[in-house]
Amino acid sequence: MIVNVVTDNHITGREQLVSEVKAAVEHSLNRFVPQLTRVEVHLADENGHKQGTSDKRCTVEARLSGLAPMAASANGGSLDQAVDAALDKLVAQLDHKLGRLSDRKGRTPYGGEEPA
């Protein structure tokens, strides 16, 4: 799984920030590694140099092999809060989507009869 971190002009993309975000992504999404090919994390400060209560934004896009990309975004007072909230939303989406795909394979038809 390739993790790519992109920041806007108002966030300093220093190595410590990138490594912390990559570690959080790998920790949250490690059980989906067989299906994931690439994860992109976009970090932005919506107010720029001004102060705000929830002006940090994180958008996480996951590329799944054989499926359409899935994305989730969240705002927070700090980058850590925004990243954690966006990852929680993405994990819920992945659980829902991949769970539905795996459930469909073993389901019996509506007639109640097993296929021959």
C-alpha cells in the first residue's frame, strides 16, 4: 500500500508530520491491505493564517483494486483531530462496502433453495 501525503500552502509538510500521518493511515487501514493499492491524504488549513476552531481539513482517498475509489473528509481543531476523524469515516465506509461484497457470496436465494 502506497501512502501519499499532500499539504496546501498554509501547512508545512515537514517529515515528522508526513511520518505521523503515514503511521496513522497504516494503523487504521492495515486490515484492508490486500484490497488497497494506494491511499492519498490531503491536508489543508481553510482559514490560512487566521485562527479558527475547526479550520483544519483532512481528505483521505483510498484506491481499491477492482473497485471505484472511496473518500472521506473531516474538519478539526488540529490536524491530528481531522486525520483521525477522516480515517474513522473511511474505515466505516470500507467495512460497509467490503462487508457487503463478501456477504453476497454466501447468501441463499429468496426462494430458500440452495443452488444446484
